[in-house]
Amino acid sequence: MRSTATRQRRTSSRALAGLGAALAALLLVAAAPPAAGAESLSEGLYGPSMRLTFADRDARLAGGGAAVSVRCVGPVRGSCIGTVTLRIGRVAHEVSFAVPGGRKQRLIVPLGARHGRLAKRRAPAVARTMQPLGSDRRQRRVLRLN
């Protein structure tokens, strides 16, 4: 007859072996190459990665705002959702967007009444596009205000 301590050691070592096998299987799945055409494992599981790019180097001043041309890069079935921010001096001006995948669109970033003095200036712009897992992708460019 075996002692209780010996039985407990064997039971715990079997449990650890089973846990080790499950962990190894999980690591193999995580290390597997992503699906064809996917940039990462999360993209293959949670949908395509989308990003917004600035289509032009200029932003046109008109009607109390700056018209910024953007393009959503990614599959047509997806869409880019997020914000575009123009920083002029210390003030950040922001607008939300939802652009269909593969499309070009013009966004109006509200600047306020003093936008007439901004002509010929440069403004850093940041497009933040939300991703399926909650993170974001950022695209930066300095735009000329015309």
C-alpha cells in the first residue's frame, strides 16, 4: 500500500504534465503563421487591419475649417474609423471620421473664426484609426494650409 504523500505527488505531477501539454499546444497555435494575406495573427482572427492615409500634402482653408483629403487603406469590406487632429500652435483641432475601405474622402476639420490668418502655415496632422482589438494605428504628416 502506498502512502498518501506518494499518491499526492503522482497526482500533482500528472496534472503538471497535462498543463504543460496544453501550454505547448497553445504556443504552437500562437506561433503559427497568419492566414494568407493577413499581416498578423490578430488580423486573421479579428478582421482586417485598416489605416487612414493623407491623400494630399495640402489642406484647403474654407468655411471655418480645413478640408483634408484622406484615403482608407484596406479591404473594401472594411472601414476606417477614428479621428484626424490638426495642431496649429498650441491648439489641437479634431474631427471624427468613418471612411469606407478603399475610398478617398474629404474631411473638414473645424478651425474657428480666425482661420484666415493661417494661410501658408504648416500644421502637423495625425490620423488615428481604431483597430479590431482596441489599439490604434497612427499616420503622421505635416500639411500646408492654403
